[in-house]
Amino acid sequence: MIAPFLMAMALAAAPAKPAPPQRIVIASDSTAAPYGPDRMPQMGWGMVLKCSLTPNVEVVNLARGGRSTKTYLEEGLWSVLLAQLKPGDTVLIQFGHNDADTKKIIRFTDPNGTYDVNLRRFVGDVRTAGATPVLVTPIARWMWEDGKPKDAHGPYAATIRRVAKDMKVPLVDLDADMMAAQQARGQLASRGLYLFYTVNDHVARYPDGISDDTHINEQGARLAAALVATRLKGLGLPLSKSVHPASVAAQAKLGGPTCP
């Protein structure tokens, strides 16, 4: 009778097994991409997504600046991603800013043509690899009209939502969430999430100032990452239990991608 009792006590005292490692792989553009200290204060939201995750989740950030769905494919970046994809991975797919670029026409895709086709290909490829695709709408620009944030991604965001519905893909609507966050903060305060600096701000990288309504600074990146995490938490994915969203109410300013 003693041996079973001692065995039960030993099992109770044994440390819990660590959760199995999980991975989030990001395929996106400059708004999610990683940057070095020389590029501060610019940051991509993928750099700080880890701050909303348990330590057993690894973020593999394969976002690259200036890429559209078209150029991400043509340059072989998608093939690189697929080659390292593992069953059970979660792949966040976010494009749209550069697909809408009619000035650098090499990037451009028709939202109801090639863009739609490419998104469906991405989803299919990820599923074939045994991983979980998650579609993410492009992050809202800082554009205001009549006292409200202006929708800058209409047909592209609509296509992502349509593909997500048609193919039953989990959706992170970062475009809508970021516009709501801008509205909640107000026009002037939300401007501080993007790369708007004057000469008087004395930012080393922008000695002459900058007015960039697309790319985000550290606070913008932290907010966007928290918004992405909040959606991931509610999607009911295997990964969702490992997501603990950082605050969307206030963002730390640490001068780099470390976590508070």
C-alpha cells in the first residue's frame, strides 16, 4: 500500500511538462518587417508581436519592405517561406500596401484579379504544408477626412475578407482595428503612431523631418501587434491559448523591440 502512495506523491511533485514549441511565421511588407537599430524610430509590428505571446512561441518574421503578393512570389520569398514551414505553424499573411502601388508598376496587382489569385495560392500552399493560414488586412494609413479615419485599402481589404470567407480562413482585420484605434485616440494623438517628425523633434534618422502616413514608429508597432494578438486570441486556434495581448490602451517606449 505504501508504494502506490509514494508513486502518487512523486507524480504530483513532478514538474509540469513545458508546452510544446509553436511558431508564427509572418509573410508581409514593410509595416510588419524587422529593422535594425539604425532604422529607429521605424519598426514593424512583427518585431514586437512576441510581447503578446508565451515564451514557447517563436516568431519567424519573413516580412520584407516594398513587397506585394506579386513581388513576394517573383523574388522567391514565398518559396523560401514554404521551404522552412513546419506542420502546426501559423502563417500570418498580410499584403496590400504595395499591391495598390501604380507608380512602381512592378508591384501592382488588380484587387479582383491577380491579388485574389495570389492570396488563394498562399492559403492553399500553407494548408498543403500542414500549417494554418491567417489572413491579415493591411494596417490603416494615417489619413483623415471629415473628422474620421479614411479607408485607404477599400478593394484590397475587401478582397482579403472575401477570400477569408470563401476559403474559411481565420481573419485578422487590422485595417478596421487600426482605424478604430485612430478614431478612439483622435486625429492629433493618432498621428504620433506614424513617422511624422519635424526638424525640432531632433530625430537622428530624419534631420530634416518626415511626413509618412504609412509606416509606423515604435508606438504604432506596439499598438498594431497588440491588435493582431487580440484577434488571434479570439480566433480559437491551437495557438490562441498561448496569446496574451499586450495593452492596446497605452504603449511602452523602450527604444527598441524589447518587451516591457
